[in-house]
Amino acid sequence: MEENRDLAIEVRHVSFEYGGGLTSCFMAGTPVLNRINMSLPKGKIYGLLGASGCGKTTLLRCCLGRLNTKSGSIHVLGKPPLSPGHSIPGKSVGYMPQELALYGNFTPTETMRYFGMLCGISQGVVTKRARFLLKLLKLPLEERLIRKMSGGQQRRVSFCVALLHEPPLLILDEPTVGVDPLLRSEIWKHLLELSEKGTSIVITTHYIEEARQAHIVGLMRGGRLLAEREPQYLCDFYHCANLEEVFLRLCHTQEQNSATSDDTATNVYANGKDTNGAINHGVGVNGCTNNSNNNPTEHTPLLNSETYYKSTSKSYFGVGIGLLLWRLVTPGFPNLWNILALFVKNFLKFMRNFGLLLFQFCIPSLQIILFCFAVGKAPYGLPISICNEDKGFLSMSLSESFIEQLDNETFIQIHRANFSEAYHDVELGKTWAVLHMGRNFTLDTIARYTDPQNITNATIHGAYINVGLDMSNFQIAATVQAGVMVTYQHFLESMVEKFGENPLIVESPINFTDPVYGDRNPTFTEFVAPGMLITISFGISVGLTAISLIVERKEGLLDRGWVVGVGVVEMVTAQLLLNSVVLLIQITLMISFALFVFQIPYHGSLVLIWVLVFLEGFSGMSFGLLISALVSEEVAGLQIATGILYPIILLSGIIWPLEAVPVWLRSISYSFPTTLTANALRSIITRGWGLDHQQVWEGFAIIFGWIAFFIISAMICLKLRK
């Protein structure tokens, strides 16, 4: 179709339905627009009237390229929206959405500076324009936050943003809602002045009579444009006193014709009327009818167009796979000015919520502090019941010697006169173990080690220290068991030494030399610490970005950014840049606490440790962006983030060695973004390895791969949902 260059907006036979795309293979979509024809001459004001839900906002979003039409064609300022090199969406349009779509923690001036930067306007011009618009719309000049303004004032700030860069086209979705009648009159006066200077304006409103000031009005109902012409012409044509009576009459006519017509009929006119009940009228460039009949009657069609136009608007499901991939991988060169504007905006959002900012800086350090305090240390202060029935030998009691050597920091000794009482303490949960020494413990122990050739089984059993453990807590039971074994070893050495023998004869013949890597007596903290650094950096970074875009999308801020010309690459880059600054501080604090305050030993390069942990956090941010791009609700985003985090912790070898995991599950865990990086970090910290070892460079390689995958996937999802 040849576009009419004298029209600012030309819509021909546009149909749209929600639920199309891939879902149309399984279920029918919900029709919203039905073969719409609309024409806006340049330098004119078009009043689009209709009840809520009739499709006005959907039509405007189609004109902005924000929605893909099912059929038909749209030309805005001479080209289809989203055409290469076209500034629709972009700087050629000023858009005021139905939603507020403003940052509540910004002042009006800051808001206009932000959108001015996106439109490439100098700060001096922005300041001058902002002062004029604030005065025009009677907004407070003091720097008050938008969230502290009234609803009407907030709407007027949104109006200011649309007018700020003086675009050739204005699309205003109900800009006068809640506005004082006198101020509404001033707004219309200003819009008329803009149109005289050549600005084309589309304005939707609920105030029907207000639209009489527009050059052209379109009356819309049920996804159809019932009429389109000058307000006075429509009143004269239908012999009505006002537009409300015209609208009511057209609605009645549509209802009567719809009752006797097939809803799926094409635009064929019978006696001058659309068979679907829509009475139409064509508008020429100067507002004149395009009909050849110069003496119209009630039966004259009010929109002439019989040709069916196939959609020329952007539709990912209507193009070939090659073109789809080309559009996704060639987003265009990012605008550095836009990235700077988005970065400053995100920075201001952070700074205005200082409590949240402080929390984000502190929470990783707090987590690592709590980990170092609470995990990996040996349990202490464990109550144990002791029943000592040993009668001793002469003045010697080996059982008392053993009891004295028990570590009083680890154990709290509770002595009982008989075994049943001691055992009952364990049953009641008062103690973790019961130690019992028989009546002849001293004599039998001496006999066991001094006369081994004549010893009997009864003597051997009499030298036993019987230990009954509460195994409900494995870690505590293991601590009790290890403590008793170590104490008994020391007891034997001291006993043998008392008898003048070499204490080495009772030592175990298995000699563990100095370890190849690590310390001789490592703690569980040292094993888990690398995995915790990786997990905390990944998890907290997911939280930084998992709901950021979701909130902006729900509030209409993301949509307003797309309309003003912000690209996907610019949006993602700005998000990652600012959050990287936050992540840099988080990682530095976290590593400092772990390695220098709590002195977790490390033997490798501190630079490699920092870089690997930072990259893991960066992958978490990228994953959070992907979540933001995929879902539309904060709760869903948080559920996905937390739901994925726990399997990662369990299957990444962070709290238990991967060698204990079934082979088939182990192969899955190696694909996680934390598994190989945790192994690499453990090798750097405990082994002192560098990038020349495979286990280390594999960790770096896998995390770079995941970062690329997350970012590309997020950009594709954002591109598809734009």
C-alpha cells in the first residue's frame, strides 16, 4: 500500500487479538480491534472517544509499534512503526500512557531530566522547558517527590514528560482525567497552539463534549470505529445537539445491525452501511470527505475502503525463521547517551532508598559472618552421663584418670550412681551419651596390657568403656565419639608411661604425614567456605535483578522507555553496570571478612579468588535479568529464584562432596553455574592452583558460558516481549 505522506497516522483494516502468537495454535485469541480504519492529517488534533475496554489504548499501542497487529497496515509519520531508521517508537513521538509510568522517588524536574537525556536534549533546554511546563500545568515548583503529590498532579507530570521534547507527534491516553475544568481548558488551548505549529496529536478522553475542540473525532465501540469526522459535521449530519447524542445514536444503529448480521462479514456496504453495523466516513487531508457523493445522507458510508490489507507491521510469528533470528541478534548499535541516562536513573533509585541500599551492601557480609560463626566449629558444652562403678586397685583408679582427661570444654560431666539412671538421662534428652565403666575396670585394664598371654574374654570385656550415643544428631554423636577416642588414646599413653614403658607402643601404626594440600587439622568451615562464597554471591545477585524489570513493567515504566526509543541492549547494559558496582562492593566486603577477619586460610592468588567470586555474582545478576524478562509478577520471580537456588546448593558439592552423589545425578550437577566454579575456587584457596590447572580454568570457562547464555536469553525474551 502506498502511504499518504500528508497523514501523520494512517491505519487501514487493522485487526488485533490478545492471545495470538504461538498460543493461537491451541486456542483462539480474544478480538480487540476489528478492521479499524483511521486517518490523522498532519498538524491536526484527533479525539478518540469510547468507553473503557473498547480498544482505544490497544489501537494507540499498535500505532506505537508496541503490539503486533493480526492484519492490516499502519503508517506513522510516513513509515510503518519499527521500520529501520524510523524514530517511531523513538524521539518523534511524545507518549502519555494510561498508567502513571513515573518514578515515585523522583521529583518532576529529575523525571524530565531523565527523559530529556533519553531524547538527547541538553540540560539547559530541559530546565527551560520544565519550568514552562510546570507553570503551564500549575504544578508546584518546589522539589517535591512525585509519590508525595496528588493523583491529579502526578498525571500532569506525566503529561509534561510527553510534551518535553516537542515531538512532531503526540499520543495522549486520557491526559485530562481528574484535572480541574479551568486547567483542562488551558491544556486544550496549548494543544491547539501546538497543532497550529504542525504537531499532530491523538488524544483519548472520557469527556465526550471536551473532544469538540479536536479537529477530528473518532467514535469507537467494541473494537470498531463507528465514525470519523469533524465534531460539528457529525452533529449536523445526525441532527444532534452534541456528540454524546451522536455517539448514542451510532451505538443503537450498531446494535440493530449486529442483531441481523454475521459478525465475521467483510466490509461490504449495503445501502451505504457496513454489514456489521459500523457507519463510516473517510477523512481527507484537510478534513474533507473522501466520498464522491458531495451531498451525503444518513445512508452515506462514513469510511470508504474496500481493500483488505495484509499486515505490514512487525510480527515475529509471521516472518521466517531466518528473519526472526536476524532481528534478535542485530539489536542495533547501543546509544551510549541512553545507557548513561538509564544508569543515572537506576543510581538515583538506589540512593533514594538508602535503607535498601545499605541492606544490599551488608547482607552478603552478614551471611558470611554468620557462616563463619555458626558453621564448621566443633560442638562444645555437650552434657554426658557417666556411671563409674570401678572399685580401683589399691589407691589407683584408672577410670578416674580417664575421666579427668576428658575435655571439659567439649563435655559437661553428669555423674550417676547407677547405669539405669545414666541411661535414663539419654532417653529423656538431657544428655547426649552415657559412659559406663565396670566394677573391675582398673584391674582388667592392667591385666590386658601386662599379661596379654593369660587374658580371658571376661577380662577384655571388663576393660571396656561402654558408650551409648544419642544418634539423633549425627554431628554431635560424631563429636562425642571422636572426643572419647582421643581421650582414651591419651589415657593409654599416660598409663603406659606410668609403668615405665614407651608410650609409642600404644599409638596407631598408621602415620599420617604432612598433607600435600591443606592443613593437618582442617575444619569443616574451610571445606564449605569456597562453596559458600560462590553460593552467596550468586544468590544475592539474583535478588538484585530478579524483580527490577518486573516492577517497571507492571507500572508502565518499561513500556514508556521502549516508546521513547530505549533499546534492549541499552536497558540490559545499564542494569548490569549499576548492579556490578553494587556487586563489587559486596564481594570485596564478603571476601575481606572471610579471609582477613575470620582468617580462613588461602594459598592461591587473591586476585583470582576475587575475580572468580565476582564473575559468579555477575552470572547471578544475568540470571535475575532473565527471570525479570520471563515473568510478569514479583511473586513468580521470587519463587523461581528461590526454587532454583536450593537445588543448586544441594547438588553443587558445596555442603557435601560430589563423590557421594549418584553418578547420573552428578553429571547433571556439573552443568550448574556453581558446581565447577566452587571446585575451582576450592582449588585456588586450598591448593594454591592457578589458571594453568584444568580444574581452575574450567571454572572460569563455565561461568563465562553461563553469563553469555543468561544475557543473550534475557535480551531475546525482552525483544520478544517488547
